[in-house]
Amino acid sequence: MVLYHHEHWDGTGYPKGLKGEEIPLPARVFAVVDVWDALLSKRAYKPALSEDAARIELLSMAGKKLDPGLVEVFLQVEGMDSKAHTP
């Protein structure tokens, strides 16, 4: 799971350049949660985003870096409608 969580849905990630469902499901789930945590966390190089801003950013990564179906499910579990407030 950890080895492949930097693979991107569109095939541009690493270490193997896996694409879509070639990426193991646990790694795809972990990637969504890891990105969510990074967006909401204050870091030395960036402020934390609000949940609304993080949701918009997560949606912008769906189909590129992240599995779009898992992003939608994640937002539903978090109690956020993936279609509301989209830019």
C-alpha cells in the first residue's frame, strides 16, 4: 500500500507508472486519505486549507492523481456532497 500510494490514476506517478485500476485498491484508498490529511494540515511551507477548499482541491485531482470513484465515496463518507460548491 505505501509503496504504490504515489502512483497516479492517469499513470504519471511513481515508482512504476501504474495507471487506473493497475494501482492496488489499498494504495488508491490510502492516496485519497493522505492527500486529504496533507491539505488540512498546516506545514512549514503552507497553511492548512479549510474543509471546503480541501474538498475543491481533492475534486480537482480526481481522474488525474486520484481514483475519481474513491474521491466521490470519500466525500460522501465525510458528509460532503462532491457536486456541491464545485468551481
